[in-house]
Amino acid sequence: MWLILFIPLTNGKMEGEVMRKFITIVTSIFLLFGFGELLIAQQDWYWQNPLPTRNDLSDIHIFNQNMAIAVGETNTIIKTTDGGATWSSIFQSSTSGSFSGVFFINENTGWLVGEEGSKPFVMKTIDSGETWKTQLSLQQLWKINDVFFLNSQIGWVVGKGGNSGRIMKTSNGGEEWIDQFYRHNTTEFQDVHFLDHNTGYVVGTRGGSRGYIIKTTDGGQNWTEQLIYSGSALNFYFYSVYFASAETGWVVGCDGKIFHTTDGGSNWHSQSSRTNEHLRSVYFITENQGCAVGNFGTILTTTDGGNNWIPQSSGTECNLSTVVFFDTSIGFTIGGNGTILKTTDVGKNWDFQSFELTTDDFESVFFINESVGWAVGGDWGSHSTILNTSDGGANWTIKTQEMAKYGLYDIFFVDENTGWTVGSEGTILNTVDGGVVWHSQTSGTDRFLYSCQFLNKNDGWVVGSSGTSLKTNDGGTNWWKASGMPTYRFSSVHFTDEDTGVIAGDDGHILKTTDGGSIWTQSQNSDYNELYDLFFLDQNTGWAVGENGAGWKTTNGGDSWNEFESNTSRDLKSVYFITSNDGWIVGEKGALKKTTDGGETWENDLKLTERYLSSIFFTNDQIGWIVGDAGIIFSTQYIKVPVDRYETDNDNTYPKNFELFQNYPNPFNPLTIIHYSITSSDLVSLKIYDLLGREIRTLVNEYKRPGSYSVIFKSNQLPSGVYFYRLNVENKYTASKKMLLIR
């Protein structure tokens, strides 16, 4: 599914003063965008990590063994046409809403439902989801949870309005909707399932603490209560209902509850799920074979109608929201953080169809040109992380650092080879080979360092907490600290020449120097909002942004500042201007805004995610990147890398030695990457063995050219334990290494 490519440096050896791990992961990005109607807007940003998305997914519809569409938060719609190997982001609107349900009656015609704030809507497509038309904004409902259609004309939506559960029906393909049923007492409906024009079921909660099942036998004109169950949860819900035949059905809900009927719902009997996790979805392929999924990666399967439910390993702790099957073998389940799993054996084994390079939070991104760039961040309290790309983000190398265990916060390069990054505990790292090796520099402080800038290979500045301001004239060999500084936290520094610079930080303080940083004078004090970032387009024009949507602009080099209205109350973490008119700001809860008039006015958020966005960078007016929490990387570049397996390094520099490297990560769950190098064309085998020496899996068994390779090993349903992987190059080289799988 994903291309994994290791590019060995320094003759294939992994070296470095502070480098611990080094892998290159080439992620295939198959992204396209559609042009819809009404609510639709062109999407100019594309996911680079994770793939296909970090946004929570709520519902999925399978058309056939190759094509499926999934929907989720922040108006995410993703589509696969190759059985889940790759997913295309076909639509993300400029609204701030989310999709909760999707339903198709054929490969062309479908509906999705969602809400923006308290205004739910229904949308329709007639071209397999490439474009969508808003049919109706349902003011009667505050929330829509599910949609179901029998044919091109007749369908239902369910949800709630205020404290009332509501059911609405259309008889003309969604152009008009009528209220069929509502129930007070803090009722909310979660799922709807119809067997024919007359018979249907709806489940949810009544009174906020009781599971609720109702049935209609006249197309929804009248509904009767079938089951009200009081669970142990403070808020008890039934989340999903499914019928395999007119008489046989199941509902699932909180605390692992499963109920089963064999008489059309007249009587419901409890089944033991062997779990207390909330179950969010249930699906039956036949009256005997079924699957249920829920919180913390819970997957249950049954082959006897639910008399016995068997827990299956999902390889994830994310909540799973929906499970569906195409036939008696192939099924998908989706859920939190963009999780997508696929089974081809009725749910016994599940493979990831989503991929993430890292989940570490990124704080800063910097590109020296359209191809070469870096991102830094870390896992708070554990390690720091540096990513590097040489092709605009199609390939990212990742390195973890033991130094700066509370993260790296900024990175700056003066050319493709020479750069610095700064972070916690006074960390300053320098590279002179593009990031292959990073050397620690003595900063003389243990304070957190948040921002750095260099004018050339020698002259640079760093600022941080407790009034820290550092300067070097020799590339960081020696750093001296400015004296007499106020004890503010300084978050950003920017110099326009060797003498003139500005720093910003706590309580809106902005200081300026005209002597290279020896003496600083205060030019701005807003007395309330912390400022996080500065950006200067030239010696005179600059902008500063910060918490609660704070924004300031200068046109005289920072001598004075004028406040601008950012049109948001969210914290703004980064600002970047391409021209004197065109600029961007990013920040809290996915805040992403653009201006075309120098910051006088800002467009509404271009919603990509609800995650924190930390840094934005452009190399020209078309090409830019955004990084943020949980490993998020966006790019304006549409990069399509058509791969379905590992490939060789094509730089014509062959390894000098045969070598098998330690897998990464290790320990691992559910997948890890194994890298090896060969120096001649030979028959190569790479196999996995258990602790008893039994062969578990063959990863490679074919002739290979000289080069460096990497392959993903998916543990699937293997139990926790020690495993070995063995590389054999015919009559020339054999090596084995140990790895640890932890479930």
C-alpha cells in the first residue's frame, strides 16, 4: 500500500552524534478534488501525514470489492477505487461542520448528512461522490446522526432537535422532508434501518439513560416501542441496529450490550459480548456471521448468530465507529484518527489501510526551496523529532533525538546543508550536511528555546523563556547572552540585517534592537495577549500573532504596531506572508485563514482539521506546508506516487556492504519497517520466524538489483512476543535480528 524507501547515507551506515534512528518513508498520496455546488469549495491543501487523514471517520459505504467512500469530521470525504490500498480526498468544504452518515443506493447516487454548528444538512451526489449538492438545511433538527434510503426517492434521517428525538422522511429523493416522529424526554436517535417500504427500526436513547428501540410497519407513519433498557452507564445509548432478515436482528450499545431478536422485534434477548466497551456498530453478513465494533479498537465476531462473540485483535486503541461488509469475506471498519481497517476473512484478521509516519506533535516547518525542507517537534517528555524531505514531502526521513526530550520548537536553514534547531532544556543542534548528522552546541542555558534565525552561516539569534536572548557570530560555536533583559517568555525572533531585529513574547511585548541584540527597547506592550510568531516581509513590513486571535502589523520596521482584526478568537501560532497583500495564519483548533489585503480582512477558516496547527511556510505563491499536532503535515502540492510495494534507491550509489538493519520501531505494534542493503544482483529472501524457529511469513523471495530496500512487516494477528527476521542473499550473506511485538 505504501512505498517504504531507505536512502542510506555515509555508505549505508547509520551514524551521528545525536542521531538514534533514521528511516525514510515514502508515502503515496493519491489526492484529487472535486468541484461541487453550493456548499462546496476547492480544496488547496493535501494531507502528507498521516494518510489518508487524521480526522475521525464516522461512516463508510462499500460499493464493490474495489470502491468505498468514508466520511467524518471537518467535512472529510475519502474514496478508494482499489480496495483500500489508496484513498483520495475528494471533498473538504470550507465550513466547520462534520459528516455523520453516508448512504448510496447505487454507484452514482447517494446522500450524506452532517451538521455545521447547530444547523444540520443533507447533501446528495449523482456522480459517485465527486460533487455534492446541498438539498436542505434542516432547521427542525439540531443534529442528524444517520441516513437510510430504500431507493432513489424514499429515505429517512434520524437525530434530535432540542430534547426531542426526531425522524424525518422524504419521498422525492431528498428535495423535501417531512416530520414523521418526535419524542421528548431528552430522546436522541442514533441509527435507522429499513427492510422494505413499510418495516423499519430506529434506535437511540430515551431520557438520556435508557436504550430505546422503536419499530414501524407502515413506512414511518406510526412507531411503536419495542425495548427500553436501563443500563449502568449514566448516559445509555443503543448506537446501531441491523437486520439480516425480516425476523432476525441485533442492536448494540453502551457497556458492550448486545440484544438479539428472532421475531421481528417483538422480543429481544441479551447476548454476552465479553466486553464492557461501548459498541458503536453491528453488521451481519448472514444470520450466523456477524461483526460488532466499538471503543478502544474493540472488534467482535460471531459465526453462530451471536450466541458466542469472539474478540479479535484490531491493532489499534482508537474508537471504531462503523463496520460494513461487501460480501462474505471483505469488510471495513473505520474510526478515530482516520483509522481504516480491512478484513478479507470475515473479521478474523484486520489490516491497516491508513498509515502514519509519526504521531509526534510538530512545532515548526522550514523549506529552503520547493523540494528541500524540515519539520521539528517531539513527544512531550519522551523525545524530540526531526523530519527531512528532499522532494517536497513525497518522502520524509524521521529522526528521534534523546536530547530536548520536551521537544524542538523551531528550525532554520541558510542553505541545503547548514541549519539549526532549538528546543527544551537549552538545546541547540547544528547540521552542516543537510540533517544527516546533528551536533549539539553549548547554549549556556537550560531554559526552553522557542525561536531561532540566522542571516548567514555565522550570524544568528535564539530566544526563549525567562528573557533568554542569545547571539552568535561564529555559527554557534560560541553563544553569548544579552544582559538586562526583562524576564518575559520570548517566542519569536526576526532580524532584517545584522543590526536590526525584533522579538515578541509574553503579554504582547515586542522589543527591538538596532545594534545586533546588545540593547533591546520595547516598542509594543498590549498588556494581555501572548504573541507566538513574527514575520517580516522586508525591513519595514511585519506582522505578529498570538493568543485569542491577537494580530499586529508594523510598516516602520517595528517602531510602532497597529492591531488588526483576525476574525477569530482562537490562538494563532504562526503567520506567513508571500507578498505585501497575500498572507496566512494558522493556530488552535485547525484555525487557517488567508488575507489578500495585507491583513486588513481575513477569510473564514479553511477547515482541514480540528487539530492544533503550529507552523506554516511558503516557498512561493503556490507552494506551502503546514504542520501541527499528532504528526499532521499538509501541503499545497499535489504529489502522486504510484506505488504498491517497496522499491530500490535510484540514485546510482550502491551500498558498499551487505547489511541488515534493526527494525524500526522496536518494540512495535502493529507494524514495523525492516531495512537491508545488498551489493550485487542476487536471489534475496527475508523471512520472519517465531521464538521456536518456525517460519511465520516470507516478506521477500526474489532477485534484487544492488541497492537499499525497506519493507513493512504487518503483525496482523500474531501474539505478543519475540520474533526474528532473517536476510539471506544466495551464497553471499546471511544475517538475523530480533524484534519485539507488544500488543
